[in-house]
Amino acid sequence: MNGMQSKATTVEEYLAELPDDRREQIQKVRQLILDHLPEGYEEKMNWGMISYQVPLYKFPHTYNKQPLMYAALASQKNHMAVYLSGIYMDKNLSEQFIKDYKASGKKMDVGKSCVRFKSTDQLPFELIGKAVSVYTADEFIVKYQESRK
């Protein structure tokens, strides 16, 4: 992460640290994620971001002993970002996401597993919601295990 990694230990603390304009936008995207998040994930602070992850009690066998991150939300120095690990584990889903994003007419700024934005106006909300809803935690664990073989 760019030099702005938060030390907040709760989502509430994290949100409270943000400037008003950023907080408002992060809260909008957070609500979008929560509205579409399938069962089995928990919302926690991890890696200095709001993380939507598979709890360790549900799947402790990760390569880095950290919970499996499914999605995340961060306010960074020059932009905000929503991380969508789920769709990036599947080439077809990833390609379809890019195609649909371009078709949305929204300005696209996509990194390896994230969508960067300076304003929520840039985000195709329906598409992000769809990407978040792709896998339940159990399905995501299976995908992860297949990818590690």
C-alpha cells in the first residue's frame, strides 16, 4: 500500500480517520459490498484496509497464516480502491468484468486485483456488486485451493 496504511483496528476507527469527502465515498462502496457479500465472510480491518475475508476458524490453511481476502476497500494517498480477489481468481470472470466495465462508459482504472477510483461517480456500482456476489466463502475456499495446486 502507498505510504498511507492505516493503523486503525476497527472499521469504525478507519472511517473516523478519513477526511469527510473520502469517508462518504468509502461508506457508499462499503454499503454496496455489504449488500452483495455472500455468506461466510467477515468484515475486519486487515492490511490497513477494510477487508472482507474468510475467517481463520473456517479456513486456517492459508500460505501466509492470514485470513483469505475476498474483497477489500481502501483509501490511499492518491485514490481509493476496491479489491476484488474473487473475480481475479477466474480468468473468464476477470475478462468479463473488464468487458462489462468498458461497456459501462465509466472511466476505468484497474490494477492487478483492484479498481482504483477518485470518486464513486467513476464506479459502475451494479458491476462491482455483481463481482462481490460471485462466490460464497465455501466456493471461494475451493477456488483458492485449486489455484494453489
